[in-house]
Amino acid sequence: MDALTHTMALLRLEGLGPARYWQLLEHYGDPAAALRSLPESLLDKLPPRARQQWREYRERGEDSALVRWVREELERCSDSGIHTIHHRDDDYPALLREISRPPPVLYLRGNPAVLHLPQIAVVGARRASRVGLDNARAFARDLAAGGFAISSGLALGVDGAAHRGALDSDGATIAVLGSGIDRIYPRRHDALAAKIAERGGALLSEQTLGSAAEAANFPRRNRIISGLARGVLLVEAAVRSGSLITARLALEQNREVFAIPGSIHNPLARGCHEMIKQGAALVETAAEIVAQLGGVYLPPATERPSGVELPEAERRLVLALGGDLRSLEQLAIDTGQGTSELMATLVRMELAGLVEQVPGGYQLTGQGEAHMTAHLQGAD
């Protein structure tokens, strides 16, 4: 049996896990020796089923149920076009190997070579605002065009927008899952996951095939996202969120952390502001990230609004909103419009994709900001 088989057999023992695996490896130096010689002090801490599995292995060796499961798992991977990467393999990502107790085994669907591209992780809220989604997609598109692979967690919200942004520029993107690689979560991202793998990217997980997306898996997934990357970009996040955990892990792993600031009235900006206080770099453009990490920044075509001029009421609202979040009462004061007239204008602008309603009021979308920028440049 090879190192991969011994490692997978160890990890199959319920209650052992990556942390105890690395403790065993530090002591025995080799997964084969560790599997042969589990100490009684560790066995006593494992569930009865794991102790029974190990004792059967000691009696029957390669004919044991433990080893048969590993061989069947590897056969399922081979039949499905899934790569298994051991932590001692050349294909294992060098940066990920440097973190504390990295995943001993990775499952990959797609292109293994993408793991060796310089990566930037883009993470943020699942229930992101329209502005957050626009920012995630635009930053990921520009960073991918600059030669970086974009890694994220395939979740709804910012993660999905980041993957799509990379695909927009024909760049590479890596989706790190908190489930088995054959069980895409969330299911509504099945098509996105397939597109990532088909277009030169990769799906990645440390979970065995068939594993469900359990809550305990996601902190482990987050350490992979930050561990793979040279830097992590936080787009939008609440103060208590998985995205903020990923950013903090990145700081602990000596990665660069970047955060996009937002309105002080937006709850989803507070996580970004918290990370800036803790040392994350405040960024407003992808070019700032590329300059810090190295790379070739290719400026995107300037986003221009359609040639249709906005009606006066809508133009005043765009300028009143500016780059901040404003309540209905504040907008009424700033524009001089009555509440009924103002609400009608806001509904038209929401339908046109110029503004969005978020907790605390209204803010411009990316398209709305483009109109504001065009107007200000024309005023100059």
C-alpha cells in the first residue's frame, strides 16, 4: 500500500481527523507506521466502531474493511474523473502545505494545474447587497484578467459572483467545497460548478465522496480558501460571519488581507471595517491589489452608462445618494421631493437597476454609480 492509502485509512477512522493525523505523523514520521502502531492512549479516545475497524485491520491487513473502503473510494474517484492529491505529492499546493495542519488529502475535479497559479480569495456575505455582488464580480474579473486564479467557496452571494467574474474574463477559478466533491452545495450552483470545471478551473474538497454539507465542515473549508491564496479580499461581511473567519485565518497564515470599505450605516460593511482596523488594506480598485501582490493589471474597458439621459428627478436622486446609504427621510430632504413622488421614482430606478433597497435605506448599484461618475465628469 502507498502513502495515500495509509493516510485515507487513518482518516477513515471516526474521531481521528486531520489534527490527530498530524500528531501521529509528527510522532511516527510516516502514515504507514502510524496506522500500524496507533497508541492505546489514542485508541481509548476513539469511538468503539473506530477501535473495531483498526483491530480488524491489524488482523487482516489489506483484506480488512478499512483498506477495502479506501480502494473502493479511489475506484469511485477514478471512474468519476476525480483526482486525489496526497500532501506529499508534487501536485499538492505549496502555499497550502505551509499552514498549520493542512488537509492530508484533497479531492479535485477539473484542472490540477490551476492549484499552482497565484491565487486571490474573494469572500463575503451570502446575502450581499447588489453593490457587493457587483464589486465581487468586477474585482474578480479584473484580478483574473491580471493573471490570478480566483478562489472562493461556491456559496450564494459574494462567492458565486466572484466565480462568475473570473469566468467573465476567461480566467481560472477554484471552488472550495464544504461537502464531498460529488455533492455540490448549494444545489442551485450545480451549473456554475460544472462550468468552473469545464473551463479550466477546479472544484476542491477535503471531504470524502458523498459527504453532506455539515456546519462543522465550513470552518475547515475556510482555512483551505485562505491557505491556498496569496491574499484574501473581503467584499461585504457582518461582524460575526464565516467570511470574517476566513479573513482572520488569512492574517494568522501571514497572507495579505484586503477589504472594500462601505457606508458606516451598512451592517454588511462593518466586517470589512473591523478587518481594516486589524490591519487589512483598504482597497478601492483591483489595481491596488495587483500592485501589492505583483502581477500585470489590464485595465478593463471603462464602464459607461447607456446614452439615455436620466430624467431630472432620477438624476437628483443619483447625486443625493452619492456613494453612501441614505434613508427615505434623508432623500426627501436632499431632493425636495414628496414621499409619494420619491417612492415612485425609487421604484422606477430599482426596476432599471440603478438603486437597491438595503437595511437602513437605499444605495446606488454599480450602474447607478456609473451614471453619477459620468455626470460628475461632465460637470468638470
